[in-house]
Amino acid sequence: MTEYYNPLISGFHPDPSVVRVGDDYYIATSTFEYVPGIPIFHSRDFETWTRIGHVATTAEQLGVSDVQTAGGAWAPTIRHRDGVFHVIITVAMGRGMLHFTATDPAGPWSAGDVILNAAGTASVDGIDPDLAWDDEGTAYVTYSALVLTGEDVGQHRGIEQVRVDLDTHRALEEPRSLWSGTGLKFPEAPHLYEHGGYWYLVIAEGGTERGHGMSVARSDSPAGPFVGGPGNPVVSARSTSRPIQNTGHGDLVEGPDGWLAVLLGVRPTSMTQAFSALGRETFVTPVRWVDGWLEIDPVELNPRRGTAVFSDDFDEPEFGLDWIGVRRRPDETGSLTERPGSLVLHADGSTLDDSRPVFVGLRQEHLRAAVTATFDVSAGVGGLGVRYDERFHYEIEAGRGRIVARASVGGIRQEWTRPFSGASVTLHLDVRPDETPGIGGTSDTVVLGATIDGERIDLAEVDGRFLSSETTESFVGRVIGVYAVDGTVAVDRVAYEGSED
């Protein structure tokens, strides 16, 4: 068995789903409130993955323009049938359960059709939908029945299923209960597979935190009844000291040299493995079919070594695929044509405390990272920040006669300032892993600084644990980007260097 990299796709890339088409593999992941949404990654060897496009290129396709934090694009499933790629997803607190199609996974994708209930009056009420077809071509949508609307909002009915007409996007029946796991909390992320004469239902349960895991049941029919397997959960890191925790929410595929599961996990640090700076990432682990049941290996850490380098001088008229915005596209907050060779940001009264900041960002994908951005702040105030959500963010900004480093943690704010009268400045945001021995460690340290007249000056070193998934509970991960809060600022260059060493 090939030893694959783990993380397979690092940084904020949770809830992975995978499909194989010939010798090509495609993965889709969740994006919550960020736009463009639902990235598609491609590989031919299951080692090198390239982002080739997004399913949703606008906030309107998902309905996330005003979605609350932790809502948005949850847990896609990607499948392929008769030359057409399908993605089905629930946009929580947004448009509901949606079905997208494309003949090219790089896009363009369809606008997204709502999967209606049998009455045709509303979206099917649930999350983490799976799409599968039986031998007659009947489409089955299997989902986690978390109620998102109405007077029963927040209730959970386990794993349910409906047959769907994908031409009219309407359920052909009332929801049926399938199998809801072994009794652990929050059965979710169902996927159906036909293999060796059986239909297998793989789900996640135990919650997406330390108790997360995957369990399996099987049936003679995609509609059930399903019987749980003898070894459930088939994968979990709960109550272990493995470097990858929260393993679950997986999808199966036949890889280059054997079956594999892609699944989410986190890499917590500190002595008690308490803080996961990068949030939920995509991992991979081998799978075997033994005596008609599923066996999944524990997820092993195998990070990519060396230094990854990314830079953008903003010489192109369009944003690259790595750039994302908060509840709106990058080109809705920044222009690449107004001043060729620069990204121009016009403040609109928002700050990083707001749900729709003037912010264009990149995912932090390494435990050690150094990001620099060169600004012209002669006509405004802007900066370089790292964001988990509008309540948890750190930033360094310049303009209007000063440089400010700031930490915002759940309503608590601290600032460090120094005078600055120039127009051009290079700002720095460094992430350094914690090396504190014994009790008292944290995830990492975020250093906020500026280069002024050729000399780098660090204004603040901030504890990174407050920008971790365990602290914020936002489901996402760190996004580092540039922003404007007053007037107009121009960004001439952004450079990112990251490593796991």
C-alpha cells in the first residue's frame, strides 16, 4: 500500500467527499460562509492535489450573503454518472438542500436546484446529503435529519432517506428512517455504496469533536433495512493520543492500489492535545473489505516536508482560485484592474468585526507560516489579518498616522500602537508553533509586525489558542488576508511561506 500524505489536503478543508472517474480523482469540501464555495480538487495519483475550480462562484448560488456564522455550505457529496458530475449539499440557514451538475468538474456548474420535499413546498430538511442510484437508475438521497427550520429546529431524527426525481428535484416519498448508528450522538455524513452484493451505509457519529468516528451497516437494498456491523466504530481516535484527532465524516473510493477513505480530522497541539489551529483538514487512510464488512486503518500523520511558497503580485486581471472572501466574492471587495499590478480595496464602513468585511484571504495550510503584504496606505487604513470569524481575529494595520496590532477574542480586545507617517509599508503576520515544554503549552504564537525604513519591528506576540477550532466552535479554519477599514488602500504584493518543520 502506498503511504499517502496526511494531511491529504491541509488547512480549512473539512467534510471531504471523493469520486473516481477512470484514472482521475476529485474531492469536494465544505466552505460554510466563504465564497467562492465548494472547491474541487483533482489528482491522478492521490498524492498531488490541485484546486481546479469551485462549484459555487457567487454567494447567491448558495444563499450565504447573510448567513450566520457556522452556517452556509455544509458537507458536499460529489458523484459521477453517465458523463455528468453531481454535487449535492445542504446550505444551512441558506438556500437549503441543493443539487449542482457539470460535465466538467472545473466548471461551470449549474446554478443549483433545491431538492424539494414530497409536497413540493420546501427543501428536504436535513444536512450532509448523499446521492446514490440503484441498478434501475432510481436516485436516493440519504441525509442526516437535523431540523433546520420551523418550530422543531435543532431536533435530530437520525439518518433518513428519500427517493428523488432529479429532473424535477422533488422527493417521491415522505422521508424514511434508515439506521442511526450505535447510539452515539449526532449520526451524520451518510454515504451509500454497492459492493460485493450488499449495500453499505457508512455514517459518522459521536459528534465532530474528540468523540468523532465512522460506523457501518449493510443491507440487500439501498432502502434498507440496515444491520450494523460487528466492529463499529470502524475508525475513531477517541481516547487515544494519536496526533490526528476527531477522525470521521469519511467517503470511500477505490484508490490507485486499494480502497481508501478520505475523512476529516484535526491536528491538536499542547501537552493535552487541546488546540487545533488549522481546524478540520482532509486526511486519507486505507480500507479493506473483510468477510463482508469494512475495516478502516487508524489515520497516520505523514505531512509534506519542505517549504511551500505562494506569492501574488496582482498582475493578472482576475483572482486566482486560492483567494476567497467572506459572504461575497473577492472581486466584490477588491479590484485588480483599477490600478494594474495592485489589489485595490475600498473600505465600506465594515471591519473584521463585521460579517461582511472588505477582506480577501487565503487559507492557512501549515503549522508554521510567514505572510507578508506590501501596502500603499496614503489614502486609507488597511492591514493584514488572520480570521476565524468576526469575533476571533488578529491583525496588523497601518494608515492615518499609526500602525496598530490588534487581538479580538470573543469581545475582548487588546491593541498595540506606534506612530507611522509613511505611505508605503510592509506588514508581517508570522505563525510559530508552540515549543513550551510540559503543562501550559498552547497551539502556537501569532506575531504581528511591520517593516519601516528597512527595519522590522514586531508590535505583538499573541497566543494562538484563541484562534483554534476548540475555542471558536466555528467549524472553519484560519484564513489570512488583506483588508481595508477606511478610505482606499492598495496591496502590491502578498507572499506566503509555510512548512510543517
